[in-house]
Amino acid sequence: MNMHHEMSHDEIIRARLIALRCEHRDLDEAIAALSAQQLTSSLALQRLKKQKLVLKDQIARIEDEITPDIIA
């Protein structure tokens, strides 16, 4: 028997969230490494920081999507 497991919407969203967090962490490390160098291009650093902010926004949107609304 060959059973294929198709991912549910929640599983896909959670996997995407994990990937985005990993990418965000990698960018953080790249920014730290570039900042430590003497001859760092400020343009390259700005681009990495902007990309990191975009990822942060995507992560926040996904977290809002998977977090249930709680009526107080």
C-alpha cells in the first residue's frame, strides 16, 4: 500500500512559520557577522535589515492567523 499524507492547511502554515523563523534567525546571524567586519557595506547591511523586517511581518501575520481569537 502506498499511502500519501497530504498536509492540512494548519500543517502547511506551521511549516511555513518554522521556515520563516529559521530564515529570520539566519539573517540575524548574517547581520551580526557583517556588523563585526571593518569594511562592511552599509547598503548590504540595510538590505539585510529590511529583509529581516519583512520576514518579521510575515511571521507576525502567520502567528495572528493561527492564534485563535479569544473573546474576553
